[in-house]
Amino acid sequence: FSDDQVSVIFVLGGPGSGKGTQCAKLVQNHHFVHLSAGDLLRAEQAREGSQYGALIKKYITEGQIVPQEITVQLLKQAIESKYKQGKTRFLVDGFPRKMDQAITFEKVVAPSKFTLFFECPEKVMLGRLLERGKTSGRDDDNIESIKKRFKTFIDTSMPVVEHFEKQSKVVRVRCDEPVDAVYSHVETAIKDKI
Ligand code: UP5
Ligand code: MG
């Protein structure tokens, strides 16, 4: 896809920073299609007959990044199928979280318009994830996995944010405030860009 066919916004931020929550609000108000890479991977893991189920579960529990071939393919298929239904505006949530994914996606799927980046203190994210872990059933909402997710985020995913920062394509929003307050910062930050 070229950037006049589709508009892709990457949504990044640490585990529990509120990417999914804020994307849901953007969908209500701006009719984006929300594609969470993590949700696509969890669905593929649960799909009967998937050859990648066990591998995805292992990576997610370890807080590691699933090999890019799998994730890029899932996102590409999802975008192609929504595009056929006439959708052109996408929020790609929780991706790219490793440099190789960023380069491959922009080459084989579409260039990104900008990256919406949620800044959040680790303490706040930890509190949210432990609370959610009481009911989420996610394999990675436990203290051991959460620590690994934080480390991967700093070591592997922050370089992606820095890469887009060099291209002046990052919009930063603080997210250690109530959901609606964060959302109003999001609206202000992106209103001239969408
Ligand atoms: N909450 C949200 N906002 C709040 C606020 N302002 N005030 C108070 N509470 C707030 O929110 C998390 C929790 O906090 C919720 O309970 C929410 O109500 C509350 P959420 O919106 O879900 O945050 P989000 O940033 O989406 O957190 P998530 O846990 O989804 O982040 P991760 O980035 O860790 O998870 P993701 O699903 O993206 O990835 C999971 C794993 O998949 C990765 O660790 C990795 O192993 C794998 N993965 C890949 O390998 N490749 C990829 O490309 C993507 C994922
Ligand atoms: Mg999420």
C-alpha cells in the first residue's frame, strides 16, 4: 500500500501504558480500524490448527518479541481484508516493537504517518497490569512475565521510538492520568495530523 491508499498510525508505549484503552476511544470518535498486534497474536495462538500456537505462547509468556514474519503477516492480512471492505485508516497498536519489524512493515505493508507514544512511569504500569491480571487470564499478566516485558520494552522497543524520533514522526502523550484526561491530551496532540 502507498500512503495515499492507507493511513497507518503506530501506537507504542510500555506494557500497561493504556494503548488499547486509548485506541478504543479513538475508534469511537474517528472511525479508525484498531489492530492490536498482541490481540492478533493471541487469536492466532488460540486458533485451532495454527502451526504457531505453542511458539507464540512461549514468546508472550517470556515477554519476548515473536519473530517478525508471523506478526507482519498477521497485520498485513488484517489490513488487506479491511481495505477490501473500504477501510483506509488504521491504528496499529503495540507494533513495531523491534527495529526489524519497523523496517519490514514499512517496506512490505505501508509507511507510517506517525507514531503515537505513551509515556508512563513503570510503577504506574505495574500497578495497572497486576490489577488487570486478577481477571484478564493473560499468560503474561504475572509479576515474572511483567518484569521481562518491561526489560524487552526498554532494550528492544525504545530504539524503535528513537528511530522514528529522528524522523520527527513521534507524538508523545503522558498517560499517568485518568483515562479521559489522557484521551484529551491525545486529541490535542493529533488533531492537526489526522
Ligand atoms: N488503564 C488504562 N489506562 C488507564 C488510565 N489512564 N488510568 C487507569 N487505568 C488505566 O491498559 C492496561 C490496564 O490499565 C487495563 O486494565 C486498563 O483498564 C488500565 P491497556 O489499555 O490494556 O494497556 P496496553 O498498553 O494496551 O497494555 P498491554 O498489556 O496490552 O501492553 P503490552 O504492550 O504488554 O501487550 P501487547 O498485547 O501489545 O503485547 C503482548 C505480547 O505480545 C508482547 O509482550 C510480546 O511478547 C508479543 N508481541 C510481539 O511479539 N510482537 C508484537 O508486535 C506485539 C506483541
Ligand atoms: Mg494492549
